[in-house]
Amino acid sequence: MGSTSAHNEGVGRRNLIKRSAALGLLTIPTMSFLSACATGGGGTDKETKAPGGEKSEKNPLGVKQGAPLEAFIFKGGLGDQYAKDAEADYKATYGAEIKHTGTQQVGPKLTPRFAGGNPPDVIDNSGADHLNMNQLSTQGQLQDLTVLLDAASMDDPAKKVRDTIHPSTIEKGKHGDKFDVLYYAFTIYGTWYSQKLLDDKGWAYPKSLDEMVKLCGEIKKAGIAPWTYPGKYPYYVHFNLFAQIAKIGGMEKWIAIDNLEPNAWTSNDAVKEVIEHYEELAAKKYFLEGSQGLTHIQSQTAWNKGKAVFLPNGSWVENESAPTTPKDFGMAVGPLFDGTGDKMPHGTLRGEPSEPYIVASKGKNPAGGMELLRIMLSKKHAQNFATKVKSLTCVMDATEGMSLSPGLASASKVFGEAGDNLISLQLQEWYPALTDEKIGGLTGQLLTGELKAADWIKKTQAEADKVAKDDSVTKFKRTA
């Protein structure tokens, strides 16, 4: 995931997400503690006018026949075969050679190419080493994708692309008024578990923070660790922790955090309640021993092996952990827990568009880059994505009638039950160095018992204040 704009209105946007029980729920997280910054490129919005082809009903974007296309695809938990499949259709239609690169080092490989003015045409900008999209957009390096939204969809020429995808995808992909990032998927974040394990032990998924603490005591007595997490990347814990604060304290107070307002952390009672909950879990040793040294893959493997019951993660986890998941595991995800005097009801969930695709405005074939995305947004390729990676895309109703894998079926169920009580956060998107490096380090210390809740809150506020005062960091603002 990458950056978003002031137009991403969390509470207002929840109203856009009502008809989506069957919507796509998976992607890779923004592992951005090493996110690369593009340099050079100037501060202009002028886009290179690459030679185009004749526009027609079947070629609404004016792709030039035979013009080569270069695609750079993040090859993480989703792999890159789904993109290759779409590229094959592009090649067949336009008789064009396609250069495909699947990599986990998108930023390091592409930063010098953006700086040198020779970027690839289309990029899946995900993973630990992703490009800084705030900066690229500011520099005018990202193609305005509004023309893609207004193009005829592959399946029904009478429908525009914008009418086939979830509205929140459009809202999230804006920098200011410019839509220049297409989030291809939709992620549900939450507490993941094995339904079989809970059933076998006679345990029920907790409804509240208090119930969770009580159940953790029972789990520990049974000789199993209640929780594990990727301590090498402690910001995974934030997928739950941040959303839990928003559920209890309300979106208005979370928006103050997103907007880096003074005392937004220290004056929010929900922050105190949630961080003290994590402090208690650490004090009672409810985390799998050694979790602080685990990668995301290692923590998922330990969880798959039944060494721990709960795991904070996103809905990409089913595909990513598939090699070690037992067939009868019954992967499932639960909603956020209730606290004290919550502003949002039980069943509230964090869910938002994800897996960012961008087209380089200064690439050799931006029209071709957008056409590849138009192909990917067809029902054929949305269903292929679901089949290949146990996930769905932002294309609405594309997988009706398909049988869903256990984790995805569970995510779809809680998503439907949440209705419009969905939480969307921006802090981790807008200021990844703050959340993933600075606050992530503090969270790592909190979970090992090295840091008390009061100190975590105080230090987190101090780190947020530093970013707020740093003129070199582009600021974004949300109003709702």
C-alpha cells in the first residue's frame, strides 16, 4: 500500500462500502520501514506524451499496436502469475512484446530509473522496499488514471471502468484531486485463528478485550501460547492495535492522530485502554516465546503448527502461509474487540483497498500500462486472481458463484456483518517511517515488557510531533 489523499474520508467512505460482502479481501501490507524515495524528476505535472494509437470502441485508451510494454510486479505472497496471465491477453491483442520483472525490491530497482527518466510503464508498488508514491505524485511522475476510470469496461462497453469497481478504491487512490493509484485488491485486517483449534478446545472467539485476557489465561494453561507476531516487523501488530483505538475512541479522535494534531495520542482515553491491554498481555507472558525475533513467515508458520492461537495480520495471510497450513486448519478472522464505552459497535472491522498499481507518466507506453490495468479489471482476470491467490479484487460481484477458500470465506463473512462499520486508517499510509520504524520500535519494546504503556504513549506522541514539525515531510489532511 502507499499514500493517499485528503480526499480519503474514513467515516464518509464507510458509507460507500455497503454492497460488498463478496468483495476482494486480500493484499500485501505496506512494509515500508525501508521505503525508497524517488529523486529527481522535478516538480512538474507535465506528462510525457508517448505516441498513441487510434482510439476505438475496443481500444478506448488508444494503445499503439505493437508498442512494447514493461511491467514491474511485486512478487510477494501473491506471486506474479496473475499479472503474467493478464499480460498474455495484452500481447495477444496488441501484438506487443512485454518485458516482465517479478521482484521484491521495487524501490531499489526503480528509484534510479525514475530519477533517470526511464521508468517502466506499469508497476505493482508493494512490499518492504516500495517506492514513495507521495513523492512520485508530487513530482508529476504518476499518470493520471482518470482516463482509465472513464474508459469502457472490458465486460460491458456500456459501463465505464469506474462503475465496475468499488467506490472506496477511487477515493483511496487520490493525491489531492488527482486519481493516480489503482488499489487492485481489498484487505481485511484482524485477529486470525484456526477455527478447528478453537472448536477442538471448546473455546469461543472473544467479544471484548476483557474476554480476550480471560481466554488467554485458559490457553496458556493448556500449554499453548495465546499470541504470536512478527517481532522483526512489529508494525504488523498495528494492523489491529491502531484500529482497536479507532473503534473504542471513535473516528473523530483517530482522524486527529492521522492529522498529526498535538496531544492526539496523549488525550485519547482509548489509546490508554488499548496500550494497557497490550502491556497486560506482555506482563502475563501471553506471547509465544521468541516472537520478537520472528519474521512474518516464521510467525505464520508457528501459528500454522498450533504453537500459538492468535495472529495479527491481513487477508493476504491465507495465500502467503499456504505452504505450511494444515488442510483442516479452518483459517478464520474475527472482528475488533469491544472495550469501554466504545464509539463503534461490536462487529466493527478494519477493511480498506490495497495493493497499489501505478503507471509512470514518463514511461514509454502509459496508454499500454493503463490498458493492462483495464484487462486486469475484467471479470475474467478478477476471477483468475481469486483462483490463483485465494483472493478477490476491487471488481464488484466478480466472484459470484465461486467457492471461496476458508480464510477468504471467513473474511467475507465478517466483512458483510460489519456493514458500514468499517475502519480505514491513513497514518500507516501517509507516514510509514513514523509508524513502521519509530512507533514500531516502541511497540516491539511494549510487547517484550521493556516499555510501559504510559511511556509508549508519551514517546509515540513525541515521535508524531517531530513529524508534524518536519517541513521535509509532505503532510496530508483528512476531514472525516
